[in-house]
Amino acid sequence: MSARISVIGAGISGLAAAVALERAGHHVSVIEQRTDTGAGSGISLWPNALAALDQIGLGDSVRDAGGRVTAGAIRWRDGTWVRRPSVRRIVDALGEPLVVVRRSRLTDILREALPAGTVRTGLAATRVSVGASSVRITLSDGEVRESDAVVGADGVNSVLARTLNGPLRTRYVGYTAWRGIAAHPLDPELGGETLGPGTQVGHVPLGPDHTYWFATERTAEGGSAPGGEHAYLTAKVADWADPIPRLVATTDPGDLLRNDLYDRARAARWSDGRAVLIGDAAHPMRPHLGQGGCQGIEDAAILARFLELADDVPTAFERFEAFRKPRVGMLVREAQTLGRIVNVRPAVLSGLAGRATALIPERMVTAHLAWIAAGSAFVLPTAADLAR
């Protein structure tokens, strides 16, 4: 079965889906509202996402473009260890290192794998009409595009998600996140997290000379630091153990990103006939498991496989939804729970909770991590999954 498929959204999930579908023999076009699709800092790709990228033929290209994380340690802000695992912990538990790559480089790799002209930017999908035999997409320039199917990869505020589900409320979760890339190398042993009361800082090597880092803090929605975000973070982590102050200091203030975090009401329906949702459009996820982008890449490879297995588009999309919901649903709930713990009030309670993770046996932690993120956690559907 070969189909004309429109993908709404040229983020990581949308581009990965376009590559997977194109290589499965479909004619794909991608619509993207933004004109600059290379923005962003870094992204951590766990072995489950790398296995999905292998499936669409891009795993090694992504591995070659990024840095490696093999341990995954946790420290307190004064430098004391909360969890100090073996330097080969991730490799031993998950099969290979976690790869950290610039988002812009990842999207470049995905776009370069598509035929020229596949992606059109500066166009928003304003309306989607799903019919029995085709889909009509009205674009912001007035064009009406007709396809055999549509894939909604247009994020939390997805037009297609609301077409399939009606209004979906978004809610500020109570904390914001900063992300940056520091011009400073990171000792591989320190790749992981540093915790303080009500604050979480993640840091992973991005090649030999740079470090990707993020920080979260509970604060009012829509806020901004009067003296600038860089100055605020510099003061906040001034007494934290190295390398945290140095990471902030060596980050270009102009490249520092601040984004409030939101939950969205659950999309009860991911598919309807010739329309399907993937990535954040289907299942927005808080960042605490590092699986948001990874699950979108899994979606892409698995969706393409269902279209290979099924005789028609509606069946493929329906079985994709049934196959993916159990795994992704559990990860969404776990990420939400972790976020609430890290940002619980008063802040001293979040500090106690963070320190308490040291009491969890390492074998339990690594076994659970393997279920989430090992290469073997990525499972392609079979004909039996189509028949269920």
C-alpha cells in the first residue's frame, strides 16, 4: 500500500515520521508553521530512540553527531553524591550509551534524508477535514491540500488533536525550565543531575568541548528575571559545586532558553479514519524522564511499520493507537509524578525526596531504566499486533 501522506509539523517527531514513511514507499509532504526550524539547544537520545532511528536508517548518523553518556550520576548541590553508579552503568543496563546531540543537528540529519521540497515552512494548517476516502487540509495561505492521510505532529497546541478531540485545556504545571549549551567540557563521570531544594539541574556532555544542560525551578507562570535570565541563574547557582556555576558562566546569554512547562488534557482519541497523532500532539510529556522526543521517534518508526502491515490506512492508524497507548501512557504518568516530587512545596520536601533516591537499590533503578530506555524497549509491531 502506497499513500499520499501530509505531515503537519516539522519538529523531531514530524521529520522522523516523514523519513520513515518515505522510506516505506509513501509520498510525503510536510507543513511547518515556523520558518526557523533549527532553534533549540540539545536533546538526549536514549538507546530506545537510537534503535528506532536504526529502523529508519539514521541511527549511526545521529550517533556520530553527538556526545556519549555512560554513567548517569546524581549529586547534591554541595557536590556530595546521591547516587554514584559505575561509569558503564548505562552501557551495561541499556546496551549502549545515551547520545546527546544539538537539536538543530538532529533536525538537519532528518531533513537531509528527505527529497528536496518535501518540507514547506511558513505555512500553518488552519483546518483539517477528514473524509472517508481523503483528507483536506486548509493552509494559512488559503491553499487546500488533499491527501490520502494526515499525520499530526504539531505539538501540544495541535490543530489535528483538537479536530479529533474537541477543546483540550492546557495547564501551567507550576515550574519553568532553562536550557543552554555551555562552551565547557564535562567530566563523563558527572553526566547526570545535580539537585537542590526545589531545583533540578541536568548536565550531559555534548562532544569533547561542550555541555548541554537544563534547570527547572518552581515559579510563577509567564515570569522573567528583571536582570536577565543569565544573571539570575548565575546568582542562583553561585555556591553550587563545580561544574554547575561554570556551565552557566560559559553559556552565551543570547542562546539561553527559558520556557514555562505545561500539561495538556489527555487526548482520548489519537486516530480517526485517515488521521493520526504522534509525538507531543498525542502525548505531551514533562521532561524528567528525557523521553519526550524519544517517544516521538518511536512513534514514527512504529507508525510506518503498521502502514506496511495493514491493507488500509484507517486500520493501520487504529492499531498504531492501540499499540502505543499503554507504553506511552505509563511514561507520561511517571514523568508527571517525578515533576511533582522535584517541585513539591515547601522546597525542603523536594530536597528530602531527592536525597531519598539513594535508598533505592541500584539493581532496581537500572532494571526500571532498561524497561523505559534500553534498545530492547523499542519493539516493532508484528502481524499479530495488527490482528488484535
